[in-house]
Amino acid sequence: MEQRDEKLWRIAQHRASFRRNLYSFIVVILFLWAIWWFTSGEDYMDDRRGVPWPCWVMLGWGIGLAFQYFKAYHGNKQTLAEEEYKKLKNQQDV
């Protein structure tokens, strides 16, 4: 059995988790927009009153999803610190 790199395994888990949450986000948001449309969407189009309530759900959940994306695809503090250390080390060697 092949030994796996723990750092890569954690990154893979974060990315898989992000994708699952993204798919859930899409499905739930589409469902909420459908509920909104069939209950008050046509009235809203006539009156133009306020912001549709699914926007607030999208905003809140979307902010959390954005943070999860950055963690999954742009590293964590330790990885960033390691990269900065390597840059400084290379500058010092020059």
C-alpha cells in the first residue's frame, strides 16, 4: 500500500469538502429561488419591492463558501509562512 503525504491529504480533503458544499449551495439556492418565485416572484416583478429574501441566504452562505474556497485552494497560514521563509532564505543566500 502506498504511503500518502499527510499535507497533500489535508489539502485534498479541504478541496473535496469545498466541492461538496458548493454543490449543496447550488441545489439549495435554486430550491429557495423556486420557492420564492412560486410564492411571491410574480408579485415582486410587478411591484419591485425590496430585495428578494433568497439574496440574504445567498449572501450569508456565499461569504462562508468564499472563506472555505480560499482555505482549500490558496493554502493555510503554515503553507504561506513556509513560502515566505523560503523567499527570505533565497534572498539571504544571494
